[in-house]
Amino acid sequence: MTSPTALTAAQCRAGRALIDWSQAQLSQSAAIDLQTIADFEKRFRAADETTRRRLRAALEAAGVVFIAENGGGAGVRLKFSREEVWEVNRWEDEGGKSGEDDIL
């Protein structure tokens, strides 16, 4: 059984593709060095547990859902549509206190 924080290079690449993120965007979101991500995704260097956990958390926060190895192979899917992910990212960039626009 794989660890819940297990993340493969292929899942990382596929997750970024689903949400249309560059390696630079993932680097910024996960606070991981860009070269570390590039090396991990190209399988030049294995990522440590902390790095994999941070990459996975950033991708999950953006709407990527990780599918565990279940006999058909590990994978990824979207929690939201691309448009919903874009809207969530836009809302997060607006600033302000959450819920302040709900005041009547």
C-alpha cells in the first residue's frame, strides 16, 4: 500500500497539466525551488517526503485529486472544472477577509 503522501513524477506533471500550472506556479505555491520540481518531474532526482507532501498539498489546494494505486495505476483527476479552479484562484487573489462581502 502506498503512503497517502506518495507522489510520483507523473502525477505531479499530470496534476499541473489539469490545472494549467507551470512549474514556476507550482514552485511559488508550494514554496519549493523550481529546479527541485524540474528534477523531480524529469526523474533526475527523487524528492524527499517533505517536498512530495508540499507539492501534493499545493496541487490539492488548486483542485487536483490524487487517485491511489488500485490495480489500475495511480493517477489524478480534477476536483473542480478548469473554470472553477480559475475562479477559486481569482477569488484568493482578491484579498480582504473571507465572508466580508456576505454582510447585508
